[in-house]
Amino acid sequence: MSEPIIAVERVTKQVKDSTGTLTILHEIDFSLAARQSAAIVGASGSGKSTLLSIIAGLDTPTTGTVKLGGVDLFAIDEDARAAVRAEKVGFVFQSFQLLGNLNALENVMLPLELQGRSDARALATEMLRRVGLGERLRHYPKVLSGGEQQRVALARAFVMRPAVLLADEPTGSLDFATGETVMALMFDLNREAGTTLVLVTHDRSIAARCDRQLHIEAGRVATEIEA
């Protein structure tokens, strides 16, 4: 059996404040094979976004570890973790995270240019066409709708052909109809690219489209559902 692309092993996250120690996550265990999709579902404050940050190596667990493509993220330093993220991980956020001084094409080209790709413009143009924005290449984020901005963000994530895509409430800033369109596009792109998807959401209808659902309550996996 092949090694999982993501392996979360007994991850606990605690923080201390004036009232004592708060446990945000408690001994989370799960793994995903390549091409699988999983939704992390839970109420606000349940720890799901913290778990996503730890999977990305952006936050560190108090105990436990995460292996990404076989690499133990917390046995290496931050520079090495950043290199793993650049090679293997794409991100889609609720707030889009586009650079306002760059147009749609430039936003999508940026990660390719950072890798020194000479074909950055051609790849970014094709990906923007794939998400239905072939006529909006020169438009800046401020003149794009929320749905269009999120499609630019999807194009930027998928143009790198990441092994893993991490999405944190990607429809949280969108109306229902626009959110449905964006999610359909995300799942289509995910299937085409063969990416492993981890999606944080409070929307159970979106979660039901994934291969697996992890329901987090008070920092623990309360239930796990497989499609």
C-alpha cells in the first residue's frame, strides 16, 4: 500500500493565557491518499482552521506531527517547510488573498515567476481561460466581483499543479449561487489535476461532495464519514 500524501499523527495544539492552558486540538489522527478529498467540518471555534494551518506547516502542534508527501514537517526548520509548501501545496482562502496592485494575469503568473518558469504567462493565461476569465486578464481585483476574485485565486492555486490543495472556507465571502459555481469549478479542477483536497467548511452540503468528512467538536474528531 502506498504511503499517504497527508498523515496527521496524534496532533494536539495547546495555548496558554492568563486563565491557564486551552486545548484547541486533541490527538487528531487521519491520513489521505493521493487524489482523495476530505472536508473538515465544525462550528466556529472548533479548531478546524487551526488544523488546516498545522497541516500546511504554518502553525506548529504542541505534540504530534504531520507528514506531507512523506516529509515530517516538524522535523525540519521553517525554511525547509516553506520549500515543501512551495513545491507541494496550493492555497485558497475565504478572503481571496489577491495582490491589489497586480491584475488577474499577474496574480496567477506570480507563483510561476517565483519558480523561474519561462512559460509563466502562457500557463497563467490558459488557466484563467479554464476558469472562465479569459476576457478579464488585465482587470485588477478591485473591479472584479467576489466570485471572479475567487476564480482568480483558484487559477493561481491550480496553475502550480500542487499535490495538495488546502481551502479554508472558500465560499465564505460569496453569495449562495456564486459559491455553488465556485465550488463546482474547484471540484472539477481538483479531479482534472489529481490533487488531494482538504477543505475547511461549515457547509455540510459542500462537505458531502468530498470522499471523507471529519467533524470536529471541541478540538476532537467527533465523527468521520466516508462517501
